[in-house]
Amino acid sequence: MSLPRVKEWHNVTREMFEQEIVPRYEPAILRGHVKDWPVTRQSLKSAESAARYVSQFDSGRPVLSWVGEPSIEGRFFYNRDLSGMNFQQVQAELRPTLNRILSLSGEERPPALYVGATSVADSLPGFAHENPSPLVDKAIIPNIWLGNQVTISAHFDTSDNIACVVAGRRKFTLFPPEQVSNLYVGPIDFTPAGQPISMVSVKEPDFERFPRFRQALAAAKVAELEPGDAIYIPSLWWHNVEATEDFNILINYWWEDSVPGVGSPFDALVHSTLTTSSLPPEKVAAWKSMFDHYVFEREQQSAEHIPPERRGPLGKMTPRVAAYVRNYLRGVLNR
């Protein structure tokens, strides 16, 4: 099935990114965004050159690797009965891991090897200084992802994300947040890497078992990135990620625009399942009206009749108000 392409942008400045791209709340390909990074230029020479370049920054700290048998065909996932995962986690130093990935190149059915979301500041001090993105605040610490031909199932992030391909190629298949009901999401409390994932293989979907996935695909978009390209993924957009070459490196940045100290809406979602799961349907519907009024369809009029100094969480959320609400919740949850 041929999917529509994510919109491409070229020569993106920070002003363009913040004023034109982010407000659309849609994924965006930032074509050639990091083509001038030293690591990208090295990768265009060869995978070995890219590995040598990265290795020179190696702090020697162990990194967490995912290792899967050739039989998983690069798809990190659950085992058959969802009692565990189809891969193992191994601590190893970064330099030997890079060399191991290089050594697997060309094998017909290699094991799957993957290092994800590893802090560049901890593992590669100095790398970010030589390879900076002008689109994000300098205080945002990037992460490195590397591996061979692996697939990460469709999942969402609670933060906005810019992912930069610097070696190899990656294919992103993206689904808008409202497709969550058609993605057949697995457990929310037992996940491969912290976020719930779709149980459907994007590459080989089982429509008999997952019929609504056809609707998700009808709303999906695809982005294929080469070295030097980046993609902006707004928070809560589901994305399936395929690294399509024998050696792949990606650098990403996560950030949030919420008030510090307010926590994650995902935590609130999990808590809501606790408080509403045993209620009868009519009371769930009643609580839906309350949530709509105070959270999802919130307008100024919901609190305009209350003096500003007494609006609490219904007023402007500031660090002081956030601290007050957190203390309130601690008291409630400790009862």
C-alpha cells in the first residue's frame, strides 16, 4: 500500500520552525537539516568512518544494548504470550558495540543489535558541540540511537521530537493521535521501552486479527530519510521506525513546552483508569462531561466567575500553582 508522504521543508530556520512548522501539529521532514554535521560527512564516506568519528568521543561508560536472535528479523517485540520480550538487554561499552554492528554488515540473517536513547552528554561528551542543531535550545541534551536493520514498533512520545539521521536510512510510518483505537495498542504498564506500542506489524499487518488497522493506514503518512535529513514528530503522534541499512545512527532531541513540575498527562491517564474502571457506564459518561468541561474543552469561562487569586488549578498554571497541586495530590494518593 502506497502511503502519502510527510510534507518536506528545506533550509529551515528556527523562526520558520517555531512559527510555521510547530503550530501545524503535524510531522515535517527537515530535508538536509544536518547534512553539514561532521558525523554526517563521515558517514557519507563509509560506515567505518562514521564509527571512528563517534568512537573518538566515547567516554567509556557502558550503554544498554538490545540483542535479538536472527529469527526476530530485526523487529523488537514481545514474546509469543507477552510474558516477556523477544530480545535481551546487555550492558557493553559503546566502541565495541559500534565495531560489533560493523562486523555484522553483509550477513544474510544477522542478529538484531540496537542501542537506543543514550545520552550524548554522558556517553559522547563533546559530540553535541561539534554537531549542534540550531532549532532547539542548547540546554536540550541529545540522544544517540544506533544499530543494524531493526524495527521499533509504532509508539508515541509525550515530548516533541526532532530525529536526525546521520548514518544509514530510516523509514518512519506515522499515525495521528486519534488513530489510537485502530492501532491495537498493547499493555500500558508492560512495554519494551516505557511507551505502549502497537501490536500490529506495519510491514506485514494481519488484517484478519487486526481489521481496524486498515483505518489507521488510511490516515498514515510515511517519511523516508537519508543521511543529513531530520524529521519533526509532535508529541502523541505514533511512529513506527525502520532502520533499513546494515549500519544506522540517529541523533534526537526531546523537549516539552509545559510548565516545569506538572508531570506527564500519561500519568494522569493511568490514574484515571484506576479511578473510573469500576464505575457503571452512566457514571463514566457523567465523569466524561466533567473531564470535558475542566480539561479537554476548557475555556476561560469555566473559572471567570471565580476571583483570580482563588482559581487554583483552574487559573494560569505557574510553578507555584503546580507545586500546590502536586502537594494536594500527594495527600490524596496517600490516604
